[in-house]
Amino acid sequence: MSPETNQARHDRDSVARSALALLDEVGLADLSMRRIAARLDVQPSALYWHFANKQELLAELADRITASIPESGQGVLATARGIRDALFAYRDGAELVLSTYALQLGSSHAQQVLTAALRAQGAIDADDRGAAILHFVLGHATLVQQRMHADSHGALPAAPDPDVTAGLDRIFDLGVAALAGDLNERATPPHARA
């Protein structure tokens, strides 16, 4: 197989779609360029025609995961839930988006949607609150996905409630509401920040 054949056979979109499907099957820890290439029946080097490195591919996957977040007409809580639901749509979706967000890779679509919802509700410091709420959403969704993954492998201690995520929706709503707070006041005055 020559690189020219590989390039013509697969494009950036087909590589990303295959990687997302594989993410659902094996999880982020086992998502390798070698596995993606095997899925596409190409050599791993063929993937580099479309993505300079694995981080660029992961950023593309994060953008695809967050692209489904509704963009307007919702309140802050509904927007935060929409982000969480997009993260839950893929195995380890929250961890993948969190890791690319931490490295400032990919787009900031999720934060932009949150900021817009906050502005629509009159938030004075929408950018800062949007970042804080997104941090909470990413952390909460990662916790939930890890708990579900551990439960599926029998790695959690026995509990009286078989639903390992029981009560977490309520905690999520409480956290978002606490961070949104009174939208017409600054959460912390800028001069008081460390």
C-alpha cells in the first residue's frame, strides 16, 4: 500500500469517524493510532496525512463531541446539561474533552455556548462564570463516567443502591446553580483574585 492510495482511500472525516467509533469500543486509554490504522486497514503512518499527531486527532474528536451542544435559546442549567449529555454520548467523552481543553487544543465551543447563555440571562462576568461552570461540568462528567466504568468492571465497593450514579443529577444541578449564582453581581471582585 502506498501513501497515495491510503490518502485517496480515507480522508480526515473518515479517520475521525473511525476513531470516535473505536473510542466507544475500547475507551480513551486504549485508543491508539495503531488501533485506528488497523480499523481503517492502513499503516499508522497513513493517518499522519490527515492529522499531524495524536493530540490533533484528539482535539478533532473533542470538537466533534461538543459540536452537538445546542447553541441558543436555553438557560444556563439547560446548556450545562446539554454539554454534559454531549460528553456522555461517547465512552470516556468527558475525559477526552477535559484533556484537550486542559491543553488548550481544539475549539472552545462548549465554553462559548455557556458564556452566551450566561449573557442572555444578564451575567456581568459571563466569561469567567462560563469557564467556572465548564470546569465543573467537565469534572463532574468525568467523575460520573469513571464511576460507571469502575462499576461495569466490579471495581466499586458494594452499595445498597445498585445505581452508582444515584443522586448525581441533583448534585450537578446544585453545582451549576451555585456557580451561576446571582448573575447580576460579580462572583469575586477582580482585585480579590489571587
